[in-house]
Amino acid sequence: MDTTPSTSRPVSSRFKVDISLGQRNGRVSSEWFSRPDDERYLSLGELYGAVKSRAERARARTVESSSIRLEANRDSAERLELIVPGNRRPIAPTHWSYGQLCSLVGAPANYMRQLPAPLAAINLQHGLLNHRAELVKTLEMEDGRVELRAVTGPEYGRIWDHELVSAVMKIAGNGTGDTIWKVPGLLDWASMTHNPFVDISKDTTTLYASDRDVFLFLVDDTHPIEAGRLPNGEPDLFFRGFYAWNSEVGSKTLGIASFYLRAVCANRNIWGSENFQEISIRHSKFAADRFAHEVAPALTSFANSSPAGFVAGIRAARERIVARDDEDRETFLRRRGFSRSETRKVIETVLSEEGRPPESIFNFVQGITALARDKTHQDTRLELEGKARKLLESAA
């Protein structure tokens, strides 16, 4: 399937970008910093194989909480095991599932981990015998020993990590360049160019999985899209990207985020992001149905969509002049809920970065997003980014 947008053009080398525009998104960078080598994968096929294999060795079932027995040996003060009906072998909880078990019975996990295993077992056993919900859902896996990967409420709607990876592979193949969707290239700070053609290694990959989650980030950076011109007359180039995440053991929701961006640097920060959109699904009872009817189709729709609407919106915002003098500029921002201090900073930012005060909607949007980048408080930053997005949408 050829999913190349009709208004983009293939490149064979690096291209110049202006990352002072748009927003910086650090979500992928935080994943990149926290992942050890054994959680980094070099292709979607390799990633799929790993998460599919563990699913095939797993067994999910619902049991009465009062029928679970906890055992601990005084000779091994840190080791605690569960005996679950239907499985005579003891089950060892992981760090994650132990915390879930404590949470289910209302016990503080950090405190329980400090107790000797026999004492912790007594407390957890009491909690299970008096568990109001009466039922729990376990996820057990054979890996030399039987391991408890997750323990949740009975209504937990599991979406397997391999289901998400499989859905992505339908549009992205192996994620290594066999389709337009691939692990991103790198921004060269010296020349301010983005190079799509970078070898995938443990340092550069954006395909991750741990024992409790999966996360992947792919872009179409060999087909940049021109959305107008920069003040110096050069083309303002974007490309499309998305990231997706899931946890089959309940450590996070399932979701995808799609956007346009201008570059990705070595530590995997997303630069110059525009038109950010996100779908997330909690692992509730009907989560699997929602995944089938919302997330998987959304991936296909984004892969096949034309950027024409996005390009038209950016161009309209550049062309729509809303302020001719300082009084117009202040009035424009103040009427949209900006304080005097914020108004001054937006105007000064645009003047500093573009060499002239804001006149078009696009100028104001860039000034607002630049102001948002400097905010350390997340709620304030998101509020400003939301205002910028609504303003940009109003130009279309």
C-alpha cells in the first residue's frame, strides 16, 4: 500500500528546518532516557516477537480472592509466593504485581515491601479474605518458574501489547524503511538540518518494551511537507509522526498520538510539533472493543490521510493579518484571555525570533507556543498550548 501523502516529496538527503517554531514534545525523550539496552528493539518484527512470545506463555483467569493463599519462609525473609486455585505450583509476584496486590487490598505497597515476607504474607492474607470485590483477575506466565505478571479487578479489559504492535505493523511493516514509516533520523544542530537516513541502533531506536509496557515512535521523515515559507524565504518543512503505548499488565492506558513535526534530535526530543492529537483508552471492561473500533482504524486513517488540510490551515494562518499596530496586538491577545504580562511576553518573543512584531494568526500562535515551552507547570503549559491550537484552527 502506498501511503505517501500527495503533497509531499521524497528526499535523498538532509533538509533544513526551523525548530524555533511549534512546540517541543519531550514524551519520547523521557522514554529514551529511561530504557536500558534490553528494552530497546531495532525493528517492529523484533519487538513483536518479544511481546508475542510472553503472551503465548501467559495465562489469564479470574479467581475468588479468598481462595488465594500466601506463603513465606522464615529462612527467606524477602520471598513471598502465592498459591492460586488450579495451579499447584507457587507463583512469584513481580515488583509490579506485588504493588497491584497491595493496592487491591488497601495496603501501602512501599511499607509492605519493608516487612519480612512472613509478616507481609499475614497482612495480605487478611486483606484477601476480607476483599469486598471477592474476585480478582490474575495474569501468570511460565518462565522457568511461574510468575505473577499482573493482578487486577475482575472487570479489567486487557489489550495485549502484541495487538498494538501488530496494528502498527499493518501500516509500517518492520519500521526500518521498508515502508514510509520508520524510526526517525536525527537533527544536526550545527547546520539545523534533519537527516532521515540514520542507521538504527540501540542509541537511536524508538521501539521499546519492558516487562510492563510497550512504546513506539515512528515518522515519515523522507517525505517532508512544505507548509508555506519562513521569513527568510526558505520553505517551512514538516513531516508526520506518531507514537503509541500500552501496558497489558495495567501500568498505563493504551493510546496513540499523531502530529506534524520539524525534527527529532539525538536524545529523541520532538521539535517544531504542530496539530497534536491524542486518543487514549483505559483498560476497562470494553477496552478491547474500543481498540478494534477506534485505535486500529485511527492508525490506518492517519497513515493514509492527506496533509492538505493541515497545509491549508498553516497557510491560512500565515496569510490572515489580525494586528497592524501595538494597540491591535494587545487587544487581540487580551480579548483571548491573556494577562498583560503574557501579552507582553508573546509579542516580545515573536519580535526576538522573527525580527518583527506579530501580525498574522500564525505569528501569534508561534509566540504563544514559545511562551508555553518556558512554563514548568504542566497545567499552565497545556492551557497555553490549547489556546494556541484553537487560534490556529480558527484561521482555517
